[in-house]
Amino acid sequence: METSESSKNVLPSCGDDLLPKRSSKRIANSRRAKTNTNKLDTDIFELYMEVLWKRIDEDKKSAYAYFDSLWFNMYNSGNNKSNVLKWIKAKKIFSRKYVFVPIVCWGHWSLLVLFNFGETNYSDTKKKPRMLLLDSLKTTNPIKLRSAIKRFIVDILKSEERPDIEQFINEVHLEFPEVPLQTGDDSGIYVLFFIHCFLQNEKPGEDFSQLDVMFNSEELGKFQKDIDSFRANRNTEVED
């Protein structure tokens, strides 16, 4: 199960106290990286996220943004909440087409995708803002997480002084598209795979009807092997 004792030693729960924002270069000799080499921790996640980012063509990067994997948890726990909102503001998410928000709660990873958040035309179903929660385990606490996400989004809108906050809340609802269900207990790999698919595909379908095609099972197997190799190399560097 995702909530095993070993996972609690590595991944924060929603409400844990966390350290301030980490360097983009991640701490290679992190205590967490040494604690459990069998599951993806937040340091390895961020390091591999940087690898994915470097694979994108420079002229396409302006369409995307991603949050640090601890920001949502830090916000939700009240730890450095104002700083988290400040860091998010610097990401200029309202000028992006896709914004990826990794969420780590109760020892489980899921991915919140913010689509076209700068759009104010709510009548166009293909271009209006949307929020997708991609969860490889069909999260065990959807109501609690849904409420936390709503507070998070409302505070982001307030920090940006959006004049249409009330309309946004009424028009944009959290969606739960079908995604591959995990076969192991490492949900962090699935979140990275979902991001990888969005970054590598030109058009997942603006109505997101082609998500199931985008998440190819054969590609997932190759992706898992690549991460396993990357993680093994990083752990060897830490030991050395």
C-alpha cells in the first residue's frame, strides 16, 4: 500500500512541516535520498524533472511551467504559505498553456494539470480554463484533496488579483480523467510519466479525449526503466 511505514519516511503527508524552498540543483546527498532507495523521493523527482525539462525544444518551453513537488504540501500545511504564493506568481502561470502541479499527500503522488488559466472566455469549451487531477491510484481521500486544491487555486487567483474569481470558481471544476492505474507502489513515477507525455505530445486533444492514447503502456515500461537507471546512478553518486 502507498501508506506503508517506509513511504512515510520518504514522502510528506498533507500537513507535515516542511523545509523552505530548496535549491533548483536539489540536494544530492539528501537524508531522504539515503533513507529509501526503493521508492521515488522528492529529490529524485525534482532531479528527473529537470532532465525532462531539458528535453523540450526551447521555443516550446514558454507554453509550460511546473511547480516544485513540495509547494502544494507547504501551502496546505500553512508552512511558508505566503512564500509559496510568491514563488507561484513568479512562474507566470496565466501566460502558460499547461502548468504541472505535483501533489504528494498521504504517501501518494498525483498530478494536477492547470490548462489555459489565462483564458477568460468561459463559453469556449475547448479553450476555457480547466483543472485535471491525474491519479494512478484513484486517491483514497478525494473529498479532502478536492477541498485543499480549491483553496489553493482561489488563493493563487487572489494573489494575482484576478477580477473574475467568482466566475472562475463557478465555471471551472476539478476533473478526474481516466489514466493508467499503477501496478506497483511507486506513484511518483506515474506522475513523471504523465508530465513526460504532455511535454512530448503536440496535441493531447484540446478536449482531452485522447489522454488514454497518449499514455501508452509500452512507453510507460520504457520510461520506468529509464527512471530506475537514473535513480540507481544518483544513489551511487550519493554513496560515493
